[in-house]
Amino acid sequence: MKANQILPKFQEDTTFETKSNFTFEATRFENGQKFHCEASNEVTVETKDQPMHAKMELEIWYPPIVRVEPKNITVVEGAKVLLKCVYESNPSSLNSVIWYRNGERVPVHNTSHYEGGTTDQHSLIILNANGDDMGNYTCLLGNAVGNGTSEDSIDVNILFKPQVRLTMSSPSPILETEHKNVTLTCEVVSGNPPILDEVIWFLDGEVLKHLPECNDTEGEENLCNEVDPSMLLLQDTTKSFHGNYSCKGKNYAGWGNVSAKTELVVNYPPGPAKLTYSPWRVVKGKSLVLSCSIKERGRPEAHRFRWTRGGRLVSDIVSQNWTIDPVTLDHRTNFSCWGINAGGGGEPAYTSIDVLAPPSFKYAMNHYSGALYKSQNISLSCTVECAPLCSVQWLKDGQVIDPDKTDRYYVIERKIEPQVNRNDFEATESTLHWNMSAWPSAALDRAADTASYTCRSSRNLAGAAVNSTTKFAVEYEPENITVTPKVVQVTENEIPAKVVCSARGFPMPSYSWRREHPSKALSKEHGNHSLTLSSSNTLLLGPAQRRDAGNYVCEAYNRHGSVNTTVFLDVMFIPECGIKQTEMDGFQVLVCTAHANPAAVSFSWKLKNDNDSLTDEKIWQQGIHSYLRLSSSVEVYRTYLCYANNTVGMSRPCERDVMEGGDDIPFPLAPDLCLNQGPIKGIPEHVAGIFNIVSTEHLITISLEQKLPLIRPSAPQTRECEEFVNET
């Protein structure tokens, strides 16, 4: 506070006016206080008059000073709660009332839940209190001066029934086979107090447990206090624990609602399996259906199955039924099956299947069988697959062969074990043997012993009997071979007649034709002509050359042997001649020699010069030679011509030049190796000819017109002849 005085102010009436100010900060505490002011001067002091005075009562406006009460309030949900807001203010009339809960404005306009909280009734009444009304409440009041808020608050505690949810320690599904312990917890989602005093547990809507289980038995009170009713232990969970669990809890406010249902899924394997199959008689090559059934399908329901065959898992079969088509030997074994689901596998079922095989030939006989008539080792064999094993009989021409009643045959049987990798079941191999020592002459008769033999099985549980028949024939090597015709005559360059070769034998003989050469050397030289000419019984040749003449061999053969014969090809050709000069009995003689087929030839002589004629020349013939004795009276140059003729025709003339006195045209002596040779390399084509032998030791005559197809010398000889010709 502060007081000050203002200097006196002189007035017109000769008095002074004096003012004194008292300054202070007004608060609500000064409201209604009375202030007294006295004024005196020297006059009043001297006269001892009472000082002048004045009084004033002070009115101070201030905003509301607010407090709330009670400090704490606890009620049960549904009760009515009165929250008081007390204040002092100047002016006392309010123009606003606001309630706050936890700092947020309370919607007092919701008259269904609140009363008051207005300028007319600034206290707040909560109707039908619930958990949402819990919190710290403050009150704000306003008047014309301003607003005032309570510094303290009301702690409102609403006790309400618990809302719970159920949780599980292990998430669903769980496996029965794991024998788990599962703890169920009834958690308070909302409720005051949040601690449950009692809990009722439900399974599928039925009361399962009411905790704590206290029967007011003396001494159990402390034990009950230690039990937490919000937890329920399911020990060693089995399929019986499967279901929908729920709970409801109780606190001081009472029992809450039942929680939503939570499913505990306990998966467990399916029950024991039952294994059946059809048909009851399982046969190789047929179909088989295996069925695996289970009464208790488990949880979840089993729709898949496991199968084993022979102890090995069959991974690609998961259905209830397994169709096997076709059945093989590999299915003659143990089978098992069981159901499976998410809970595991059930107890398996087992069965053993015996697969039967109807009689069938693993190795049947050929339609034809044969043996050499004199063979000492003859047998027929068949192998019959059948399970159970079959017996085998042998029949000859439909009649059963009983080895106990005849010594001509005996039978040997052998059991063949099954082979899984080839799907071959057990089989009987039966072999019928001929006891040749019991046959006449230890040989078979070609006609009488040809017969039909049958291998016949017995029937078994899987099927009917089977049989295999073979036509057995007595075989023998080829014989009685003939060719028609035996000799074939053909003129050179013409096609010879066909030759047919035939022989007896069984199996029917096969044939081949080849050229026969008179010597190994000649055969080697003409190796290409030794090749097979025909693989049939007929020999067909092309236009014949004289070199083709000779024997041709026909060979008939089968698996038991061979036989052969020959046909002669006679190639006929017109004569070819050559003239040589020799001395006989002191006379010069021309010798005309013919080469021809047929060799029977006739000769004729003439002079080349038509103006000349034979005079006293003597001519005679011996075989293929014609002789002409030269006349000593002839003293001129002459050319003699010789003609040879046979049934084929006449030869071209061969010539001989004779000089005066009967002398030949002289040439140096040629080596012997050059005689009777064909055309030699180096001789001009227009003079190509054949060397002809002359009896003189110093001269050789060359016939320039005659060409004889004679055999050539070897290469070294040819070179020597060529050198000689070139020199001459």
C-alpha cells in the first residue's frame, strides 16, 4: 500500500484544497472492508476540534474461487454419483459452468447420463455410473470477471463388472501325440477392480469348472486364497479336450458377461485301419483293388493314406483305394496301409497277397521241329509258367506218351524259380527225349516217324490248361542231285539255255551255282568267276563267250550237309586259223592249223592273186591241220590263203607270203615267249596281228590280218616281246 499527499491548492475564497491518495492492490480479501479518512490542520489542532473524516466500504469483484468435493468417491456401476463444485466470487452470479474428466470436457448436455453442470445447478450428478465415468474431475466456473478452476479434483472410482476374454498358452491346433499342457487364461479386458475373485469355465457351453473350488471346509481358506481362478490348466491334452472354451469372471462389482468362445483344436491321428482287396483270387495280368478303411478318421478327418509294398513306402499312392493293373510278380508280397492327417498316422493294417499265374507258355514249341534221321540226341522242350505249378504231359498224334509204358521216350522236368525283375513266375520246364537206342537201327524212319507232338499242361486255380503243338519231321541231307540238261551247247555270243538243278532232302535244299576251274592256278587267276552265280536252282547266263566254256557246279545244301554235280557249257565258235611253213621230206610245206569248236573242220586253199591258181601243189589234211606242199617250179612271189570251216561257219582267211623258191619273208628270230601271243603294245593298230609259229630257226612270219584271242603273257614277258617288235 502507498499513501501520498498532493500540495494544497489556493482557492479564490482564500482557503486551500488538500487531497490525499491511498493506493493499494485490491484482492478478494479487501472485499467488504471499510476505509476511514481524517483531515486536520493547524487550526483544528489548536482549537482541538475533531478532525474532518469520511468513511467508505470497499466492494471488489473477482472470478470464482472454486473447490470440489468430495476428494474421492467410489461407487458400484449403476449408482448415482454427486460431484459438488463450491465457489465464492463477486459477483456471485455465474455465466458458465464446465466440468472436466481427465482434462476432457464432460458432455453434460447428455441429459440421459448427466444432471447439473449448468449455471443453475453447477454441481454434477452422474446417472447410472459406469466404467467410462472413472477419472479425475475438475470444475471451471466463470462470472463477469473471469474464470476460476478448482485446484483440487475428485477421484471417481466406478466399480464395474469384468469383461473378459479367453487366451491359450499354445495356439491351436495342437497334437494329441505331443501330450502338451495347455493353460487357459481368463483375461480382464475391462472391469474394476481388474482382479477376478471367481471364474466359471465353460466347455461347449457347459460348466466345466468353477474356481476357486472352496467348500468352506476348515483349513482350506488359505489354500483357496492362493488359487488364481483366472487360470485353468489342461494337463496332457487329449482329443477329449477339444472344443469351444469360454469363461466369465466375478469381481467386487459382480459377475461379468461370458467371454467369446475360443476353440481349442486337438488334432489326433485316425484310428486303426482295415485292409481288404478284391478279387480274392489275384491273378497275374489282371487288376487288383486294395481298399484301406478306417472307422475313426481322426481330426481333421483323414482323407489321405499311406501304402507300403514289401516294406517299402509307395509315395505316389495316397488315396483310400489302390488299383493295380496289371498285377505282376512284384505284387506277391506284403501290403500295409494307414490313414494320415495333420494329427499323424494311424495304426496300420497288414495283408499278404499271393499272386497266381494261369498256365501259359514261357517258351512254346515252334510250329515245326525236325531232327536228322541218324541223330542220337533228339529232344523237344517246352516251359509252362503257372502258379501253383502245373504238371506237363506229352502227346504224339493226340495219344499220351507214357514213359512208363514205352522205352522209346523219357521225360525230364525242371522247376524254374520265379524272377521278379522279369515278371516271370515259377515255371515247369519239360523236355521229351528220344531214346534212340530203342529205335530200329538207332535211326528214325523218314516217313513213319514224322508226327505231331504236343506239350500239354494241367489246369490250376488261376486258369485252364494250355498246349503247344509242333510238326516233327525226320530230316536228311540232300541226295539224288541232278541237272537238266547235263551239257549245254551254245554258239558264241548267244544266250545259253537255262539249267535246272534238283535234289532230294529235308529241310528242302537250298542251291548255289559257281564256275569250276580246271586247276587251282586258273581258278586263282579268274577269282571273280568263282563267285556264286546264282542262289536258286536255276542257272541263267548271259551271252556266252568261249572263255565261259567249262563245268558249272550246282550245290544243294541244307543244315545237315550238301551234295553237288556239274553241267558242261560247250561254247561253239567258227574256226580261227594260222599258217606256218616247215620242211617235210625235203619239201617246203605250209601247215594251216585251225582252232575251232566243234573241232571237226575242213580246209580249202587258194591264192590271193585271182590271176594265179594252184598247179601241182599237193594238199592233205590230218585232224585240225591242213598241209600244202609248195611247188618247186614256182619262182614268183605268192600269197597263199587258207580257210577252215566247221558246223558253225567258215573262218576268215589266214595268209602266208612265199617268195621265189618257196622262201618266207625273213625277219629276225623272235623269242619263244612272243609266239602265239595276242596284240602287243607298240605294234601300230593297222598292222596289229598275231605272231604265228614258223618251223625255221631263224625266221618268223607275221600274219597282219589274222587276230586270234589267245592268252596274254605275264607283264615281264610282254615287255620283252615289245622290245623285240620295236627293234624289228
